[in-house]
Amino acid sequence: MRRTPLRPSTARLRPAVALAAAALAFVSALTGVEALTVGAAGAGAPGPDLRPTRAQVLEALDCTGDLTRGRAPVLLLHGTTSSAEANWSWNWDRALDARDRAHCDLQSPDSANADIQVNGEYVVRAIRLMHRRAGRDISIVGHSQGGMVGRWALKYWPDTRGMVDDYVGLSSSHHGTEVFGAVCETLGRCTPANWQQLAGSDFLTALNRGRETYDRVDYTAISTRYDEVVVPSTSAHLAPGSNVTNVAVQDLCPTEVVDHFGMAYDNAAWLIGLDALEHRGPARLDRVPTATCGQPLMPDVDPVTFPAEVAAALAQTARSSATSPMVTAEPPLAPYAR
């Protein structure tokens, strides 16, 4: 499967603009979108009418390179409020292209602001489609919600566990965050995805009930101690295991200063993630070179176009937040997850 590569265009945000982006997006959402009421039937709960068709998944999945050749192709999953283009087109996409590594970017519905259970259905079908087209295992790299939602697929669709080699999360909301609580609970409304990423939500309780990882998959959970969205930052880590590496970028490069959004383009995060993708098992710090510690941008990020890409990413986050419906409670769990 070969399609036109995504155009390099937008990036995630620098620390200085990240908080401004969040504030602008939240104010826009409050003033521009009416809250919806979640009824007894569970508006927004996954059902036959909300599960994506094969045509919808094909439309949402943009692949570059020959999936059957070279190292395992990579499925890239973007974060809440973002898009496949904004999250990946100017950083990981370029770096993987430069290494002739086939990859697919999945565009989540409603910029991943909607019910994550529906997003998970897209991920399941993307994994199956890529695996079938490649004829072999694939790997997953996800940022923020994107680094967590694939675990929903692995948990509730067991066949996918035999299709994934490495699973790399960048500041992933595996155990949620305390940040959204004051906003969602005090104001009584939030996007469905923000309700679900509250620490202790029904969704995260169902996700982390029982096993968090599966033996056949190798997991590398990468965090940053300066994360202002996934709080505490260790919420991005997983239960320990022989096939799990939990690591902060500061464990590799002690002076690294990168926030949540910057993990999509951070050089240390790239080095750790690449080690996982190119070796058997999860990442190991004793294999990762430190010569480029102190360099903020991962390879193939253009420092000349970087400011414009940040501005475009800010617009994407604000726009998606302002136009995504807000609900008064967390979407109910699908029957299979109760």
C-alpha cells in the first residue's frame, strides 16, 4: 500500500506557547460550543452505527513506503485536539522517510476529542489492515492519547496482540491526568476524551483493570518530568515487566527541558523510541547514544520552518477544541468493557 506522503506542515507546541494554546482553546470551547446532555441511553457510546467501516478506515489511514519491506512498518497515532498532519508530518514522518521506514498515520475522528472508545475502533481496524497488507507484525508509536488508545485495542480485541511488535508511547495518558479534573468537574462539561482521560475515570479503570501489558508486545513508555498535561508525569508509565521500559527523557539527557507537546519532536524521545523500534525487546538506555543530548530537535525537523509549524499547530488545537461538542459527563462504557 503506497499513497502520497503527508505534506510537512504543522508541529506541536513549544513550552512557551503550550499553556497559551490550552487557555485559548478552553476559552474558545466554553464560549463557542453548547454542552450536550448524556442521556440514559448513553449518547456517544460505541454501537454498530459508530463503528467505522473499512472505507472510513482507509480514508483515515495515510501510508508511505512499502509495508512489506525493511523493518516493521510503524502506525503513528496522534494526541487529543491534534491531527495526523499536525502531530507527525514534520517530525517522525520525515525521520522515518529518511530511514526508508514504511509508516501509516491514522487520523482520529474529531481530532481525538470524541469518545476514545470509537477512536479505539479505528485503531483496531488500522492494526488489522496494516498487518494484512504488510504480511507481518507492525509497530505503534503514539503521542499523548495516541500512546494510550492502542492499549484499548490490544485489551479488548485480543487478535491484535499477535500483530504488534513494539509499542512506543510519548507522554501517554495511560493512567490519566489530574489536570482536567478542576476544569471538567467544576464547570460540569468537557469534551468526551477529556472526561475519559481524567485520572480514575471509568474508561481508564476499564483499560487498566487486570493486565496492563501482554507478553508478546514490547512496551517503551517515555515521559518528561516537565509534563504539564499528563500529571503526574509517571502516569505515562506502565506496570513493570520484562517486556516494559519506563523512562523519562531526563534519564538519558539530564538537562533536557521539554514539555508534553514537545515530546512529538524532542530529540531524546526520538533516540529512545528509535532504539525500541530497531532492536528486539523494549528500549534500553545503555544502547542509546548521548552524543546529541542538548540538541532540542530530532533529526529531519527543519529549524527554519519550525516557528510557522508551531503557529499552525496552535491554530489546529484551538480550532478543534472550539468546534468539538462538550458533554456533561463521561461517555458510558461499551458493554464489552463493563
